[in-house]
Amino acid sequence: IRCQSTNTNEPKTRRNLLDNASNLLTTVLSGGSLGSLPTAEGAVSDLFGRPLFFSLYDWFLEHGSVYKLAFGPKAFVVVSDPIVARHILRENAFSYDKGILAEILEPIMGKGLIPADLDTWKQRRRVIVPGFHALYLEAMVKIFTNCSERTILKFEKLLEGEHSSGGNAIELDLEAEFSSLALDIIGLGVFNYDFGSVTKESPVIKAVYGTLFEAEHRSTFYIPYWKFPLARWIVPRQRKFQNDLKVINDCLDGLIKNAKDTRQETDVEKLQQRDYLNLKDASLLRFLVDMRGADADDRQLRDDLMTMLIAGHETTAAVLTWAVFFLAQNPSKIRKAQAEIDSVLGQERPTLESLQKLEYVRLIVMESLRLYPQPPLLIRRALKPDVLPGGYKGDKDGYSIPAGTDIFVSVYNLHRSPYFWDRPHEFEPERFLEQRKDVDIEGWSGFDPTRSPGALYPNEITSDYAFLPFGGGPRKCVGDQFAVMESTVGLVLLLQKFDVELKGSPESVELVTGATIHTKNGLWCKLKKRSDK
Ligand code: HEM
């Protein structure tokens, strides 16, 4: 479900329609099989006025950490509780699938990990996870750096032009720049394809954005008209979507064929010896074809690649966007990050080893994921009846839910819960270094970094499911370390050279949500050469 931020100039007809819909659907189911759950009485206009996750937060404060939200005949259970989240995501994970999310994504990702049925998921997850080993990540750090340098070079050239006409700052939509950067990185890292989108446009790039746009549209539209048999031929945007999919699929099919045709024993040997840094192509596709060639047909490989392209692109771009949004309002934190970068790297490039030492920049990434988790809601559907724990505030006997119950685990609510975080809405990367020790809740083991020794970032284990930057349990993100390092490198290279300010006020940056939280009109910033250099 997607909701746009308030627009007071909204046409009257649309407002009237919303009001009518609201009158019709304000009806809240009070009984039924979810009868024992506290119920949020929301009007549909609540949903249209602003992003859904804001309303879910207000209802969480009002109704508690597990509540029912019903619109007309449809009810959802909203979970904002670490104990219940742990039950759904880890302890009883296989009693749930991705429900509505899988229905929306299946036409795009086929049997990729996110929408896949359980049998396919088990088989593919076993094959894909080993692809993200330490040497692969080391090779990826080079790619992250090369691509980020390309972006920085572009900014430097723009700034030079500006200097020659007397200015000292450039104005840029950094969200768009991060989106191009993340696309280039995911293309190279997953299937060794250089979109080159930082510097050019291409039909494949347009098709990727078209597909993302359609996925977002589908997650926001209440009637799945695209399922009607002729929709793909009759409805223009559906025809365009089919064309976009074909462009990407043809590109991926070509890459898979090429990877299979160029499979060389030496490469396989190098892979087996894990000689990654000497490989020309260290991509995940190479790994899957060389090491696991027999495991999957071309269609399955294509679904895997498409899934990682979509899952790894917008998410990382959003993390970088919000990290800069918060940093730009906190110049002292920019200075602190720059001091760390200067002392660890000077003007050198980051490496896997030096990245470990860039702790403050990494915590900036994690803090922006706390405040704007990507995605803000995890979606599940119960495959069989279950009893959800009551959580820390609810009924001690728990809540029975029937098979088919749709659940939103609100990561946004968990990450801003006043019960678990001090000053939950403030941007304080330092909080992870001095986590509060005074929260004593039965059934929840508190924040404790020693539970995950050597972890790259604070996570669901160290927080016992109060902090879920990459989900948790068996369906946890496979690209978590990839993404943390990628975002850290992107920020490091930016702050090594530049100071950032917002062009307008923070309030003028409006939010829109689809799968991720992004801005309505871009993140317009002023970039200047660092003043202390
Ligand atoms: C799953 C977040 C980057 C591939 C997930 C999930 C989250 C997440 C929260 C769990 C979804 C659920 O439980 O329903 C993020 C964030 C990223 C990021 C915040 C960037 C900052 C990436 C990258 C890749 C990737 C770079 C691939 C290279 C996947 C895949 C899954 C997944 C394949 C499905 C795993 C499964 O169901 O087994 N991601 N992700 N993600 N992510 Fe990521």
C-alpha cells in the first residue's frame, strides 16, 4: 500500500471521491476471527492524507504493539513488537509466506527469492547465499569505489564549470544521483553489466525504472486490474510494462548465455581456489554459473538476477538519500564523519580492511536505516492458524489468528518505539555505541552487542528484534553486508571531498512510499568543496 504525502492543492473531485470512499470504508470489523485483538479505527482518508506508516505509528501508540486494522471486508494485523516480530520472522518463520507482496512481485521476479514458493526458495537460498562470501565482498569494495569515484568525478566537473562562472556550489538532486550509482553497482556486482547510468541514459535503464515504477503502482492500487486477462494488451501502462520487462529479460538472457558460453575451466579453478581478486568478472552470475551451473535453468537464473536487481537497487539508493538528508541538517556530524575519514583514509581509497575502521560512517548508515527503514513494513500471510505472542503490552495468552491472516510487521514503528529508544525521532548515530540498558521487558533480552561478536553493524540479534535493518530469520536479506559496505563507501567518497547542505528546508522534502521511502520531488542539495581543506 502506498500513500502520497499531503498535497493541499489536490483537485476537489479527488478529495470528494476520497471522502466518499472514506465514508464507505470507515466501517471497522469488530469481531470475526481476529476478535480478541485491539482494533484501530481508521478512516480511509487517514491513508490518503499521508504515508501509511505514519498512521500505523499513531495507532501503535494508541492501541498497543499488536492491533488489528480493518478496511471494509479486509483486515490486517499490525505488529510493532520485537517479541512478536521474532516469532513471525524467526521462530515460526515457515508458517508464513510473503502474501500480497509475492502476488505483486511474482510477475516481475517470477520464482526469485522474494516471491518464491517455499520449496524453490529453500533450494535457491542454499545456492545464492554462499555467493556473498568474504572474497566476493572484497572484490565488490573495488566496484563500489570505482562507481562512486565516477559519481564524484561528475560532481567535480560540474563544480569546476560553476567555479569558472564565479559560483562555489552546485545544486543537485542527490536522490537521482544515488539511484544511478546504486543501479551501476548492482549491475556490475550481480551480473557484470555496466549500466553506466551515472553518465548516460539507455533503453535498459529506462526499462528498469519503468518496471520499478509499475511495481510501486501495483503496491498502491487497491484493485488488481492487471490480472484481468486482456489488461496487458489493452491498458497502455500495462503494455509498456510488458515491453519494459521484455527489454530487461532480453538483456539478462543475453548475459546468462554469455556467462554460460564463456565458462572456462580456469575461471572455475580460480573460483574454487577463491582467487577472486584476479578474476576479471567476480559477479554473482559468474559464481552461480561456474560453481552451480547445473543447479538452475536459465529461467530460474533470470528470476534470481531480476530479484537482486530490484531488491538491491532502490533500497541502497534510499539509504544514501536519507543519510545525506539527516547529515545536511547536522553539520557537526558531517565534521565528525570527515575527521574519521581523514584519520582512517586520508585521500586513499577504501578497502575491505579500512571499511571496518570507518565505524562512525557505518553508524550513520545504520541510523538512517533506523529512522527510514527500507522497506518500512515487512509483509507476511499466515499459511496455517497460529497464536501470536501477546508481546510486551498485550494479552498474556496471545492472539489466535486463522490461516490467511495478512500481517504488517512495522519496522518503522519498532525503530521509533518510545519503549525501546531514547529520543526515537532524533538522528543520533552515536546511540548505537551507548545503547540504553534500562529497558526491562519480560521475554525480550535487551540490546547487547556481545550476542553477535564481530558483527559489521548493529542488527536484529544484538537488539533481540527491536532493530531490523535487514529483517531477520531465514528470510533475512542476503545482501546485507554488500549494502552496508556499498552505502559506507558512497558516503565516504562524498564526504572526503564535499560539504553538503539542503537547498530548501527539511520540511519541503516530502515523502512518498512504495516498497521504499523516497522523496516526492528529489533531494535537492548544495554541494561545495570541503571548507576545511
Ligand atoms: C530481503 C532490506 C540490499 C537482496 C530483504 C529484507 C529486507 C531487506 C528488510 C527482508 C524482507 C522480508 O523479510 O520480507 C535491504 C536493504 C538494503 C538491501 C535495507 C540496502 C540498504 C540488498 C542487496 C541485495 C538484496 C544489495 C542483493 C545484492 C535481497 C534478497 C532478499 C532480500 C534476494 C530476499 C531474501 C529471501 O527471501 O530469502 N532485504 N536489502 N538486498 N534482499 Fe535486501
